[in-house]
Amino acid sequence: MKGISIGGVETCIQLPGLDLCFDIGRAPRSAVHRSRVAFTHAHLDHMGGVAMHVATRALTSQAPPTYLMPAKNVQDFEAMLRAWRRLDRSRLPCHLVPMEPGGSFDLGDGKELRAFATQHTVPSVGYAVFSSKQKLLPSYHGLPGQELRRLRLAGEPITQRVESCDLAFTGDTCIDALDAQPWLYQARLLILEATFLDERVDVAGCRSKGHVHLDEIIARAERFENQAILLTHHSARYAWHEIRAILDQRLPSSLRERVHSLLPRG
């Protein structure tokens, strides 16, 4: 995974192994090689790079990209593309997939992308990657391989489908999205926005902008069961060394050891 996320400036999280980006604020060069982009919402720091992304893929003879986005954005997105096509005198080919909370998209290799509800100042969704495997039923544990094979050939159901959430990306949201969908606290990797970190913007001011404050994360410290948490979308008012110091000072140790930050440059 690689990425950048600075509040109001640029967000693009790349998952090369899944040929997927979450958002594409400024179309970093490496993101041009990802054929699928899941947009959380239409603010420019999350969607502004789309014209360059689709145009550069066409210019370099790559397959048309697939863009997933909140269903309420599709009509305006299509209108934007029509305007760019007229201006650029080009086709800008791409596939659009409207996503509603609960909707899913097949990523292949047993993995599925699902949209979930978030709360921001514009229509928005978050995304989670789920994987599923067939696992041996507990009642058959300890049986030798030959016996398991005999049962399977006899048509005996000896496995069950087990599903897990590999990662979840909230995009821009209030903390309410986690409280309304507590399974997010169990995702193996939670990529969570934390735009404001201290008193420079209080919780009420943060919520009015549709974002998460570090105070709200601290208040829920015992709820996070995730193996790892990546905090993103810090306000540009924080320098990287400030972010690290604030997290070290304010997060309880049980949470701090699992929390990482996608630090801004500079």
C-alpha cells in the first residue's frame, strides 16, 4: 500500500495488489497504473485528479478505468466528463459504477469491495475489502486427510464459508460512521481519517465540517480491536513532527502501539 492524504489538499490511497485506489485527488503518476478507483465523495481533494487519470491511461494505451462512486454523484460526474470530452476533443473512456451503502463490487480472487454509509458534508460512502475462505468445520478437526477426502467425495459438507474484513477505508466522515457500524472496529486494518488533533479546532468545529477529531478516537480507545489503524487526512496546519508528537502524547499506550499515521510531506 502507498498513498498520500492531507486534508483539503490531496488524498489517494493505492492498493497495487488489488489494482485499486481509494480516491484520486491529484492523480499521482503511479496511480495511473491502477485501473479501478473507488471514490468516497466528490470534494476536489478526493476527485480532482480524475480527468488526468482517465486521459493519461488513454494516452498510454491502458484499458479504460472503472470508477466507483456514490450513486448520487454519477449524473454530475457524467456531465463533467462530457464537458471534458468537448474541451479535450477526446473520448476519455471509462466505466462508472454507482455505489450505495451495502452495495458490492467483485475484485476477483475471492475478494469483494463493499460500500458502507458515512456522514460527511456531501454524499459519501466508505469502502471495505472482504475476503472469504472455506474452512473445515470444527467437528471434523483432527480427522486424518484420507477420512476427510472420503467424506468430501461422499458429498458430506465438511467446510463452511468464513468471511473476514481485510481493511476498511472511511474516507471523510464523522465518527458516527464507526458507531453505527461496529464491525469497523474489528477490520484487520482500519484506515481512518483524523483531520484535527488538538484544541486548534475543537470537536464541535470538527463535526460541523464532517470530520473526525482525535478526542473522539481517544474516547473510544477501548472499542478498537483492529490489528492496525492508519490515521489519514490530517489538516495541513499540522507539520509531520507535530503529528507524531501529538499522537505520542495523547493516545493511550494500548492504542498507540497499533496506530500509524500517513504523515504529510514537509
